[in-house]
Amino acid sequence: MVRTKLEGLCEQSWNDALEKLTLEDAELAKLVKLRFFAGLAHQEIADALGISVPTVERRWAFARAWLFEAIRHGA
């Protein structure tokens, strides 16, 4: 499993933020689920989503920042 700062967050806050992200950007939420829950590597995610590894890396960085802000502000 991927170890990130997200693991220490309240489960409800995490779920609320991920639900909000899904409504705003379903593809980005899918990337988060593949990385965080399925534990896929960037190359595996790129293959699954049909995008490049650099795109996965950029979107993963954006998603982490987005989720932290959503959780910090109460999703």
C-alpha cells in the first residue's frame, strides 16, 4: 500500500473530500483511488487510464494538494 500523509486523516473527512473530488473531476478521483486504495505505481495508473506517466505524476501532486485543502476546509 502507498504510504502518504493521507492515511492519518479522519476517515469521514477523507470520504467527504474524495466524494467532492469525484463530483468535480471524476477522472482525477479515479487516479486517486488507483494510487491510494489499489496501490498502483504511476506506470500502472498511466496504462490503466491511457495517459503518460508525467501526467499521472502531475495529476497525483495536484490531487493530493486538492484533497488536503478540501479536508482542511471541511470538504
